[in-house]
Amino acid sequence: MRVLLPLLFIASNAPASVAFSGTGATTIRTCRSVSVTVPGASSSSSSSSLHVASTSSLPDLNYGLSDDEFHTWLMGEVKDCPGRNTYSSVYEDSIKAIVRWRRRYRGNPHLWKRIFKKERVIKELIESAPIIESIKHAVNESSSRDQDNDMEPSEKITIIDLCSGKGYLSMFLSEILPQDKVERFVLVDKAWAIASRETTELKSHHMNWDHIYGTDPRTEESYFTTWPIPLYTSKQDLKQSCNLRQMKKHIFGKTKGPIIVLAIHLCGTLSIKAVEMFNDNDNVKLFALKPCCLPQMVYANRGDIFRIGQHEFDARDVCSNGSFNRKSWDGPPRWHLQPKFNLWVENLFKGIDVGQSLMDHNDVVDEEEATDTGLRRVLVTSEDGSKSKDEIVVQVDGGFQNTYIFAERKPLTSAIW
């Protein structure tokens, strides 16, 4: 089947004309009349360890349940999740989104089983909920702002999902956000395959993209066309300067409307790269970062000084040994890392450039206790924008990576700030 799609720069070195071949492939025709065939390979990447409290198991791959029964079951699974009450509308919208995913893949049980791993999806929802709520506010308020000022609708928003993995965050948002306000999602990850003639099949180290580009066996329609807001993949290694230059030229440089950059679970120095994307691209309207693990000791051992914008700090203060090996932590006791993690996120926060601040970084201007999350906010405001460092408890049972960093250029979204 051929479908009409806009051409997007999706690979660091993909040519303008690309054509794939492979078993079960879907052919896509772009507006430049370039034929693109997306391979239907079934390899998948490994995932990190996840921990979500479980109260029941899903019977018979859930295909024996009606949509209403599946929805009710899922709502029961998340009722005691951290943030469930604080972000109640996000949870409700996201559960409805998962029901629509299930409906989309109903004719492809193997694909659905691969995509819907309950613990993984619920963990993604728990940690994404604060960001989903902020993005909903930003998109909806931009629409209201246009109407209040009797302005023509502004350019549609492009949302870039850094280190996206399979793209669960963008998959939630595609089902939740208004189609008339968001142009597309760009799922950036080094594990995607490159869109080029040489890609005839996915290799073992590639992430499977059938949930985006695969074919519905019931209709022979590409799943790509079934997402309310299109999902595009872009193979990029954020640690490679050449990839960053290509992103700046082909994505940030060629996008007409405002851009939102999302960065969840960014390990080590990848968080620095994400902050630099906000600092270096004036068309990034909103930035949301949830840092993950600390930089490795290699930076400290060679005496590196990290620099983000006009801020710099010693790598020895924030680097640590240790990493997850599948589900096991290999390194010092994790509680031992919390002080360094707090210093790491504080330095990332100071490196975000929203102009000359009107108050000191250390001023706590808003502190409150949310219903089931301990919320502490540090807010910095300037003439050009605002940034905040929020402590929102989403990790429990010894987890401490509960910091969310937001930055926005004016005009600001009042519901966020």
C-alpha cells in the first residue's frame, strides 16, 4: 500500500531518495514522490529493569476482554501508583490511549504482546505523567492564546522525543494532544535503523519499529497512518557531534513552527546534550528533562570540566561508577549516589539559559505538598523565560531520581508556572 507522507529528515546520513526492500514491507510515498519501503523485520532491543507493583495478571493476552473490561482492569492496576491522584486526568487520558493501542494492534497479537508489557508501560506512565500534564497545558494554552488575541492559528508544534526508546511517551501524547496543534513527533534514538537503500532488514541491535511502520494484516494499511499525530523515527547518537550538527540543520533549522524537546531517562552526559539543544535553538519553546544516571568516572579520571552555556563544574563532583546490568545494579549502594545526583541536577539546572535571571537560583519561590507527591519547586524567572527544578516523587522503595526540570521561552504557559 502507498500512502502520502511529508518528507522528514529521519537519519543522520539518509539520502533524499530512499528505497527499502524486505518481507512484509510497507511502501510509503512522500510528497517529493520518493518511494520508501519500511521493512517488516521483527527483531527487538533489550529493555532495562522495571519495577511496578502488580495486583493481577492479564488473561489470554487480553484479547478475551472487551475494550471496556480492559479499560476497567487497567484503571485498577494504576489506582495505587505514585502521582495517581495528582495527575488523575493524565492517567485517565493515558489509559484510554492504551485501549486505543490495543484496538490498533488487535489483528497482530505478536506485535501487541511485544509492545504491551504491563510493568514497562505502567512505569513509563508513572514517570511521564508530570511531563504529559505540562505538555497538555502548553499545547492547549497556545490555542487559547491565539483565540483570545483574535490571531490566526500559529504554526503547528513539532515535538522531539530524545532517547525515545520505543516511543511510549510520544505514543501517549499522539493519542492525547489535539491534532490541529501538533504537526509531528520525532523519536530520536541511536537504536533505530537508518532509512537508506542499505537497510533491507533490521539487525539484531536495531529497535523494532513495526508498531510505527508495520502493516495491519487485517487491512494492509500502514500503522503509520493510524496514529492521530504522526510518529517519525530518527537515528541519532547524541554523543556524536556530526549527528548534532545534522539535527540542527535538518530538524531545528527547517522546522517552521515552535518545537518542544522532551528528554526522559537521559543517562549521564546525554542530559548535557539535551540542555544544549534548548540553549542553542531559539525555536525550542518548551523543554522538559528528567535526568537519569550519573556520568561515568572516565570524565573525572581525566580531569574534565563540564560546561553548559556559561556554567561550568568539575566532573569529579558528579561522576560515579556503577550501571545496571540487565536487572541488577553493579556499583556502589544506590543510596550513596543521591547527594551526587542532587548536585548533578542542580548543575544541569544552572546551565539552562533563559536569560539574565531576576532572582537567585537558590531562592525557593514555591513549596507545597501535593496529594501524594512531595513537591518542591525552585523557580528562576527572567525577561525572556522561566525554568524550574521540581522534586516530584514518582520513584519509591529506595528510588531517588525524582527531579524534573522545565524551561520555557516567553510567552509562558501560565498553568505550568
